[in-house]
Amino acid sequence: MQTNIRIQQIQVSGIRRFDEAISTIPDILKLTVGEPDLPTPAHIKKAAIAAIRDDWTHYSPLMGFAALQHAASTYFNQKYQLNYDPEEIIATVGATEAVATALLTILNPGDTVLLPTPAYTSYEPVVSMANAQLVPIDTTTTGYKLTPTALQTALDEHVLDHVKALILNYPTNPTGVTYTRDELQALQKVIATAGIYVISDEIYSELTYEQAHTAFATLYPSKTITINGLSKSHAMTGWRLGFILAPHDLIAEMKKTHQYLVTSTSSISQAAGIEALTNGLDDGPAMRSVYQERRDYMVKRLSEIGLNYIYPTGAFYIFVQLPTDFEGSSWDFATRLAHEAHVAVVPGSAFGASGEGWFRISYAASQSVLRESMNQLALWRVQTASQE
Ligand SMILES: Cc1ncc(COP(=O)(O)O)c(C=O)c1O
């Protein structure tokens, strides 16, 4: 008896596979997983403890507690001028479930989804589960950003393929680039003409360093499904709390998918979320300044080491080019670096074919881990260069 063929073809993500492969190396310095090292703020933890004490330990309504929907509606309005009614918001099990619920709700078998690449690893498997196809749009020659011309070309090339949606993710994992309002407006014109949905994964919206974040739904409200959450902005990855924000008609459909996937997200996490969204407006900016210092430190060190990278303006990643004298794949490079220098980074190929030749550093690690790993990388570079 055969299990589902599409699931057989999916693999655990390259990020996790690589991380698991190098985890047994003693004293490994991990710059792999996009996991904030900062603790969840104390006031949020207290709210969760109080929730347990007060027996908030049962099912919540499917879309989340009304108090959470209200808090999220106000928060996203204050932060990014988004205008969603509380009833247009679903509390999800992290942004991960939000992405899955959105894609499984809108896609029919045979539909096409466009995705600028290199990209985060969780989109393609879900598109495949929906029996739809993902078409990558290579951004390596356009500054790692999608351009209106590249988008139009992809739409033209796939005019017969039922293009249903474009996935945007900015600030972008793995490159750390983000878009200006003008750039988004130019994309919006092409998207609106095509009439496709946009799934806009803005999980790193609080982590933009040089400019304010523009939410795509402020430009294209009727067909944007906004994905956000507290994992990165409030260092709450383990609480599993994310959000889908979308117009009523889409939310009504997504509510059903959400119900049959997960029923609802944890009541205790929702209590923590109400606190984060109500009294934690400054938590994101406080973390942002910590990450920005680290970003500045990392680009300085990488420049001194002589490595080429994409200057990151958001999230907590730097995409770095393999040294020109290295012969081999990004997986080979990251494996050698882990074994020989005890520094773990993610091979660029984990983010799609267009990531080959590069590797991703996550600088959501402590300053001492960052310093030590850059020291070891610098030493390893000198040693390997002198051997060749
Ligand atoms: C772009 C992007 N979207 C979604 C997620 C998943 O977020 P969550 O932990 O809230 O499920 C991540 C996590 O790394 C991410 O980088």
C-alpha cells in the first residue's frame, strides 16, 4: 500500500536537515535556524502564567478569543495602518499554519503560484500538497527583489497555467532585503491588472532597519492575505502564535481549513498574545535595535574577511557568497565549515536552485557566539587559502 505520492516527494526542509546533520559536532557555533536568542519579554510570560492560574485552559473559539482578535486589529492598525475588523483575523499556530491555511484554501489542483526566489522553504511543499505548481521567479539578477518586469514576464509565460497567486515575503528570508513603498506600488499595478491573490508573509515586519515597513494590504486590500505573527517580533517562536488577516469573504473560507487542520491555537498562547499586542508595542523596536547592532557588526566582520554578501535591511539574516576560490556546492561548503571551523550556516541551495553558490547566516544569536564564529571563520579562511 502506497502513502501519498506528493508527500513522498516532499523532504524535511534543508534548513532543518542541515541543522540536524551538524548538531552532533562538539562545540558547534550555530548560525542556522531563524530562532531569536532573546527571551520572550517578562510581561508576556506573566500573562500566560496568569492564564493557566485562571483556567484559560480550554478550547477557544475557532478563530481565536475575541479579545485577541480585537487586540490584533488595533495593533496592526497602529503599526502598519492596516484596516481589518477583528472578525477578519484568524489566530493560527504560528505563521506556518497561516501560510498553509491560506494556500490550501485558495488553490485548486493545477493552479500556479509564483514565488520570487531564493525563498523560505515552507511554501513549495504546501503548494505541492494542494496539487498545484510553484513557479520560481529568480531574483538573483535584480538585487534579490522581484521587479514589475520579471513579474509581468512570468505572468505572460504562464498565461495558460491558471496563475492564482503570488507569494511575497519581505523583509525576506534568506536574503534580508526588503521593499520600499514605491517598489511595492509598482508591483501592485501588475498584480491588480492580473487580478491574482497575494499572500504576503510579513513575519519580519518589525525588523526593518533603514525604512518603515509597508504592509502590502494597504496597497491591495481586496486580494491580499496578510500573514504575520509574534514569533520574530516578540521572540515567541515556541508559543506558536500567528495571524491571517484578510477580507471577510476569504476569512470565511479559511476559517474552515483552519478548523479542520488545528481547531484553534493554544488558549494560553493567545492570552500571552493579547498582552504582547496590547502592552508590548515597544518590544519589537527594542529587539530591532539589538539585531541592528548585530547586523552592523556582522557586515563589518564579513567585509574584513573579504566575503561578498547582500547588504541586509531587514529580518536577521545575511546571504553570503561562497568564496570564489571554493570549488563545490553550498552544501559542501557549509559541511566543511561546520566540521573544520565549527561554524554552522545554512547552504543557499536549501532556499531553491537560485540560492546555490551562497550561504545564509542567521545573526539571531548572542554577540559572543557571533564574535567567536566570525573569528573562527576568519581563521579558517586564512588556513584554507594558504593550503591551496
Ligand atoms: C518567512 C517566514 N515565514 C514564516 C515563518 C514561520 O514562522 P512561525 O514560527 O511563526 O511559524 C518563518 C520562520 O522562520 C519565516 O522565516
